[in-house]
Amino acid sequence: MKISKIWFADDRIYGLTDDGRELWQSLLYYKRLRNATDEERANYEMDDEGIHWYDLDEDVSFESFEYDDPEPTGISRIFLSHPELNASAVGRRLGISQSLMAQYINGTKKPSKERERLIMDEILLISQELQRICA
């Protein structure tokens, strides 16, 4: 599969495949593209494997347009939507390694429902602790 045309809308990158399918991915997975100007987004090159924005140091593989989860959900969405949250520190509080937390966030691994609830509960606990400090 190869992408013949790309465009951006609604915090997504869209691609038209050479066989006529329209695919998309969330820009939450691509922070540099999400924050880029229209001019920066327009300055890309394509090769046989993907799309490259050299000025942004960002690459999107054609293969990634066919991943099962084009939109992050759960803890992945929380951490990608709020980069001010330190996923490594949350993981440390729970005894979860930095590499495993990174895999949960980028979608290469899925936490069990119990583990995801544990992480979400820890985020809520941190929020409550901050509220007490600010009160």
C-alpha cells in the first residue's frame, strides 16, 4: 500500500491510497506535526515507505495508516493530550517501567483493564494531592 495524497483536518492526517482508500491517523501520535504550521506541514517528501518532514524531524510510515487504532484511547489519549503529565513519574509511583509506560502510550502494547484503571486512579490521586496543596 502506498499513499498518493495527504491532507490535514480535525487534528488528523489523512491519506489517499493508491487503491482509492481514504485512511487517517490522529495527530496526537505526531506532536511535531500537530504543532506545525501549514507551511511546515506542506514541506514533505514521500518515498516507498512513508512521508518525511525533514525540517520537523518527523516521519510517518505508510504502514501506520493501517494500524488498528488510528485514534488513541484510554491512558494513551490522556498522556498524549496532556504532555505536561510525566508518564515516567506516574509509572514509577506504580512500579511500572518507563519503557512499558511508553509502549502503553504509543499504542504498541495495551494495558489490561485492571492496569489501565490502576494508572487512571493514580492520575486522579495526583490531581487530588495537587488540589490539597493549592487549597
